[in-house]
Amino acid sequence: GAGVSQSPSNKVTEKGKDVELRCDPISGHTALYWYRQSLGQGLEFLIYFQGNSAPDKSGLPSDRFSAERTGGSVSTLTIQRTQQEDSAVYLCASSLTGTGKGIGETQYFGPGTRLLVL
Amino acid sequence: GEDVEQSLFLSVREGDSSVINCTYTDSSSTYLYWYKQEPGAGLQLLTYIFSNMDMKQDQRLTVLLNKKDKHLSLRIADTQTGDSAIYFCAEKAYSGAGSYQLTFGKGTKLSVIP
């Protein structure tokens, strides 16, 4: 597609349930990022994938959070045993190349998934 | 560590100029970005500036960079109601192990009064 797409756009779940959020990056982009945006906060980095390299998971807040990227394209962010503090907008971004210093690493964002944990 | 700060709110009248300010701390930054987030939408890249430049103009947008003071600003000329959004400043800086990461500010909510 022309841009980064994410699904679902909105998700309401009950505390304790697992959720899966999906991201389709821009075709040809090798790098993919997940961020979390809580109400009134900036963007919190969660995880970064670059090609076939091991992902940078340094931003994941707990072991309830995990992410996969299959075939170097689509990514799924999974939150297990959701808590109310997990309620946020989860944003995915992709870039042509990875976290180098050039402009090719400019990140393009999807519309986000709004997660509400009741 | 890196820190990017912005004022949280700005209100201007339609037709006036808006100036959104941002300060950052990491002197190793390479690019600085402005993203726009409209209600219910993701982040849209507005413009960026390379760290060895001090000004970039793109239609109604002017980006000014004072590298000495680590201060970045975004000026929107002839502000329109459609410019109402949250504007995020972001800095790309070296984070170690050969990689560069983006650090975002918390965003400035621009309200345009008709």
C-alpha cells in the first residue's frame, strides 16, 4: 500500500485478556518500529526490527509485551494479560533503512491502534 | 540521556503566524523533525532539517535551528483552522552500538481560533 497501515483501528478489551495489534509497513521498508502514546505523553519507543537482525526490545515495558515480524514485512505486537495502564495508542512506523544517521531512516507512521482496557 | 522539550499548548488566531519551540539536549543529533498529529490520526512527517543547517523553508513552514542553544522552532505563516493539531519535535541522535534513535517531545497542541 501507499502508507503504513495498522489494524484494528480501535480495540476494547477486558483486563487480563490478550490482544494482538497488526502493522503493515510501507512496501520495501526494511525497518519497523513500535511506539506507545499514552494520554498527554510523548511517544515511548517499544521495539525496533531491522531486516533479519535480532530486534531491539529495549523499550518493552514488561515481559507481557512481545512482537514478531514475519518475512521481514508484517509485524504483530502482542500484549498478554492486559492491564488498565496498557490503554494507549500504539503506533507503528517504518523506514527505508535502519537506525543510521542519514535521512533514509526517516520514519513514516501508521494511524495507530487505540487500545482501551476496561 | 536525550531529552526533548516543548511547551504543551499554543493558541493563535486564524491568519496569524504560529511559532512552536523545542529544545533538545543531545549534541550528537543529526536530523531534527517536525511531525503533525491531527485528532484521531497517526503522525504525519511535516518537515525536517539537517543539523548543519540553520534554516529551512517549505511553503508556509519555516524551521529555524540554533545548534549552539539546541533550540528548534517551527513557524507556520498564515495559520489556518486546518493547522489545528499536535506538533511533535523529534531528534535523531546517536544511541550507541552504531545506531541512531528518534526521541520525541510530548507535543505542542496548536489551537487556531477562527
